[in-house]
Amino acid sequence: MELHTSDASDESTESELTDALIRSLHVQTLVPRIANSLVEYHANIGCYQCYLFLDSHKQEKTVEFDVANLSVRVEFPRVELAYEGEDSEKAIVWWTDIERNIDVSQCQVEDKEDHWYLRLPIRPSDKQPLGGFSSFTQVSPVELRPESYTSVSCRGCNAELLGEGSVIEKVLPLPSANWMDMFDFWGAGIGAFEHIPRDDIHAQQHRVLVGESYVLLHAADFVAATTVTDDADKAAAAPGDNEKDDCEWTHLACAQCLERVGLCNVEQPDTVQEANIFAKYTIDSILSAKLLEMADSDGIFRFTLTSWETMIKQQDTSKFHRVLKVLYGPRQLMPSIPGLLPSHEVSLPPAMCSAITKRLQTSSTLLPSSLRKFNRMNVGYLFA
């Protein structure tokens, strides 16, 4: 009698397992298979944007499916997109790992023509603090006008220090003492940002950098033989620097009255590296750094730069990669956005232009076809 009961129990267990397997297969057959995905992380807006590609999207077929039956659940750092059938059976449709926790109540899935769009807002407590440009020194508008520097003279004898051919083209504010905090947040010392100087800001010819108590000019803009080094054997610490730093400065004096007019950098480092430039950096990182440098060095911000904190992760990778999201296109007689924004030209060798074009075209295919163009230009990534 006991043996008969045991056999009946085994048959019941097998039947339950079979029913569960059938229900699971039924749920999986109802849900289209996700063939590929791309996740963008935007720190400035505090969310993950996920683009999910189905087999039907790849084959350009239309499959009727209600994304309202999809739900998001989180077991940090894993995020799962699940489908719940009529009998409450759930199947995991897609998953990925994230670096900042999200607010599940604000997540939403949208069915686009060529992809599913999943937005994952980051919880307020997990968002990165955005510092903006508050770390720049507060200087008056007059101090930032190039015409205010047509003449730079010694206070003691009024001797002219700037050469006649030294025309100041641009005046920019020097970062304040919390420059390193801003740099650590912006660049994070990753990829293309590793080569940016962390300790010093070097002068540039035909430019004036204005600080709270001093200005920084390039030695080539001064009249030859109008200044001399004072106490050349004794090094002086530059304003704001530590005396233990490797970069040494010497006192600079007027050649006529010998009054001190400032400090002169001993090393005068060459800030332009031409030899073996590709030995360490990729084409993407060099161009990304150049674009960010141009955007930052203008000192005039008509818009918020959003791409410096963009990272992406593909379905077959485990880590996010820092990128610069750009608009690109061939040179046109009539520009796509005529006269709205000032433009700056970056001259590159033909081989480098061809390589960048190919990389942008390849990276553009990571996006859904409907998002590969914006304002009649193409959208692509440079992997910084």
C-alpha cells in the first residue's frame, strides 16, 4: 500500500514539472526574441536609455505584441525585463547589469518601429552631482575683453612688455582652486582624458588667462630683452602651487627698472606632441579630446555639453565604455544648420579623416536606424 502511494506521488511531481515546462515554453513562444541591445548611460540627465532589437526588427517584419505586459524588476546591479502571461507565469526577456540603481516606478517601455525603447531613470540618491562651470573664477567682463590687453607695461617705469606683433586674440578665466575637483568629475582620468595635465595649466601664445590675482601669458608674446630673471639661482613657487612640486618658477623683472613683474616658468614645456602620437592614443581618443578642448576653451557656452559623461554597453560586453556622441556628415555647400552656431575647423591628415569616417559609420550601426540621423546629419560614437 505504501509503495503504491509513493508511485502516485512521483507521477504527480512529474506531471507538475511537465505542466510548468509547457507553460514556460508557451510564454517564451509568445514573446519575440531580443537579438541585440545597446545601453546608453547619461549622467547629466540621470538615466539609462536602452535600445532593444528584436529578430523581427532585423528581418523588417511586423509582430503584434503588447509591451504593456512587460515589467522591470531590479536586483542591483542586475536589471531584468520580464513578461507576465495570462496565468501569471513570468519569463525573463532581457537583462543587463548597471552601475547606479534605478527607480523602478518610473521605468517605461515603448514599442518603436525598429526597436523597443526602455528608459531607466536613476534614483535621486544615486545621481551624480553636477558641478557645471561654477569652479571658474569670477572676473569682470572688462577683464575678459582682448582689447583690454593691447598694452601690457611695467608698473615701475611703464616700459612696454608686449611685442608689437603680439595681438591678443582671446582672454579666458583661469580655473579656481577647485580645478582638480572639477577635472576629476569631468574626465575621471579614463581613456582620452589621461593625458590632460593634472598639475599645471600652460600658457598659449596670443591668449591671456586671467586669475584672481595674476594673469598668465606666453613668453613668445613678450618683447625680447625687456625682462630678465631675478635671483635665477633661487626657484620660486608658482601661485597656488606647492613648493615641493617638480615644476619650478623664477622671478621675472623689468630690464629697465629691475622691478619684479611676475614669475617665469623654468621648464617652458612643449605642449604639442608630434612624434609617436599614435603610440599611446587611438584616433578616437585624440579627436574626442580635441573636440572637448575646443568646446571648453572658448569660454562662451550657449548650450550645456552633455556628451562628456556618456557611456554605452553592448549586449555582448560586460562593461560600459566612455564615448563622445557626435553629429557628422560630408562637407556641403549649404550647411545643415546655416549661421546658427559658430564653427571651428579641425585639420587632419587624409588618412586619419578616412579612418575616422569609417569608425563613425560603423558605430552608427549600433543605433536603431530611426535614430542614426539628426538635423540632416549622421549620429555616431567616438570611443574615448
